[in-house]
Amino acid sequence: MIKVLICEDQKILLDGIASALSCDKEIEVAGKLTDASKITEFLNKTKVDVLLTDVCTEDGNNSLDFIGQAKKLFPALKIVVMTGLPEISF
């Protein structure tokens, strides 16, 4: 079972991704967040294999500011960063 944490501030997209992933019997959505600043706190409480996160999240938080710390604490964590923004200068 692959445990996935999703971080996306748009609720309809967050729920849609979670629903799509839940259709796969080998994937468990371990959690859904809207604010990237909560990623490390969640990972400290729940074992997750994959973090799927949007770049821009709630309260103006940029997930790129938080995933480095998450990767240091959990080196085996796989991270997928997504964005709908046309600019790739992050």
C-alpha cells in the first residue's frame, strides 16, 4: 500500500485528486492539507510514502519553502510538486 499526502489549497482539486487516487487499490490517501506549512507536522504523526503538493498553497505559503525540511527529516519520502501556473521560475 502506497500512502499519499496531498497538499492543495483549492478544495475541489484537492478532493478530486484524492478521489482519483482512492480508485487505485494500491494507494491510500493518508491525508489532505490546504496549507504547506502543515506538511512537516503531519509527517511527524503519520507515515507517508509520497507527498503530492501544489507550489502555491493556503495563506500564501509556497510548498518549496517546506519540502526541503520534509526531505531532510524523511529521506525516503518521494515528493511530486505540481502547479497550474505557466511560470516556471520557482
